[in-house]
Amino acid sequence: MKRQKSFEKTGAALYLVATPIGNLEEMTPRAIAVLKQVDVIAAEDTRNTRKLLTHFDIHTKLIAHHKYNEAASTHGLLELLDAGKSIALVSDAGYPLISDPGERITKAVIDAGYPVIPISGANAMLNALVASGLVTQPFLFYGFLPSHTKEQMKELQLLREYPQTLIFYEAPHRMEKTLDNMLTVFGDRECCLARELTKRHEEFLRGQISEIRDVCETLRGEMVLVVSGYQKEKDQALDMPAIYARIDRYINEGCSSKEAIKKAATECGISKNELYKQYHEQLNS
Ligand code: SAM
């Protein structure tokens, strides 16, 4: 066991500093003070962070720490701590480590016995969750789903019977497809799409997955998706109309009906023979 008293000593420490997710007024006085006091700021993107520092008149030395140089940079940052220096880690927006780099250095610093001190601030998922109108606890923050349909459907199947409210980050150009996949695996659950949080065009779309899927092509900006968790009474049955629509789409894209059924059955984790039977029954009904 390791015990850390964050305020016992000054000097070598790693500060994990949250920065605004759009609205600069959400930069806290404590975050500004820490960024001014530390010896070095390690940033995901030094150009972005430079703008933030300029705005708040912060002149601390800035170095790059991102997923492509994480190993080498972690080594260098540990050497700085060994020399008694203090470091702040920031990402482009919100908390470092939350769908952003920082896990490796945090673990290495803890292992090396230096304090790791979080500095509170803005974060997209919590803003989306608390304003979603859905059950707030328990929740599961997933972050970004895999972008390819096959892997994404696999993950969604794993999540299908989780009772927790689910929170995802997603790129705007992938949102429609992701909602379509969720509709197939989860059924038409309640959800909330929160976009451009803390910015001028902040907007919440609260409704069924299908309703939001139908309009999301027109939406731009940064997005968080909050989806209600599995409810035994409501979600037991698979959403067969969504699965049939999926088969029809694959047929329209050029698959034979056999191939389309096989593909949809694999993606939805159901029996190919059973789906074949049900699909043809509904065609003939
Ligand atoms: N570290 C950040 C945090 O603490 O929230 C998340 C960084 S992650 C690379 C970027 C994703 O976060 C975006 O694609 C979007 O899903 C979400 N995000 C960030 N800022 C947002 C905002 N202002 N409104 C909505 N979503 C946002």
C-alpha cells in the first residue's frame, strides 16, 4: 500500500490539471495558480495549450506529452521529478487521462513515489450526464467506441445488459452510424445527445435513440451521448424491426439475402438460422 498526503510537502509532484472544454470562464483560479507555479507543463498539444496560457498570462515552460512520445516523455518527466521539479499535465480540453493521454505517466509517477495531485475543472461527460434527465447513478463512462462496425457491435453486445446509464464520446460524422448500431443492439432506449457543452451553441437532444438518429446528420460540433441502462422488463427482446432494416440495407448495398442475414446475425450475436426463419416469416406476413 502507498499513502499520499497531497499537502504535506512541496516540490516534486505531478499535477493533473483540468482545463476548459470550450468556455474559458471555466478555468479555475487554482488551475491558473498551479500552471504558473510548476516548473514545467506537459501538454497533449503545445500549440493549443500555448493559446490557453497566453490568455491567462502564464509563462511556464511547455513540453509535448502525447500518445506518440509517451514512453520517452515519461522517462524525461521522471528525471525532472528526480531533480526536484514540479510538473503539470494538461490535455487539449477537460481532464487529462479522460479519453486523453496521461495514464502511463500517472502510474509511473505513483510507482516512483511522488505525489499525483488532481486539480478540478471542466469535463464533458459529467456535464452531459447531470443534464441528461436520465438516471445519474450508477453510470458507466465508456469513452469512444471502436469506429469499425464489427468491433463496435461486439462492444455494444457486451454492454447490452449493463444496468448502468452509459456515457459515450463520439465524433459527429460517426454519430448516425453509432446510433443505428445501438438501435439494433439495445433497442429504442431513452438517450440524450449533448453537444457543444459550455459553448454558445450548447444543445441537448433528449428522446429515443431512433428520434436522435433521424436528426443527427444535421448536427455539428463536439458530442457526448448518454444512454439509459438495461431494464429487464423493457429491454429483453431484441429490436427485430431494426435488425430487419439492417438486413435490407445490406441487401441494398449488394449482399445476397443469405449473406446479409449472416452478417446481421453475427453483428447482433444471434443465431443465423433463427434470424433466417424470422426474417422470411415477417416478409411473408
Ligand atoms: N478530456 C476530455 C474530458 O475530460 O471530457 C475529453 C477529451 S476527448 C479527446 C474529446 C471528446 O470529448 C469529444 O469528441 C467529445 O465527445 C467530448 N467533448 C469534449 N468537449 C466537449 C464539449 N464542449 N461538448 C460536448 N462534448 C465534448
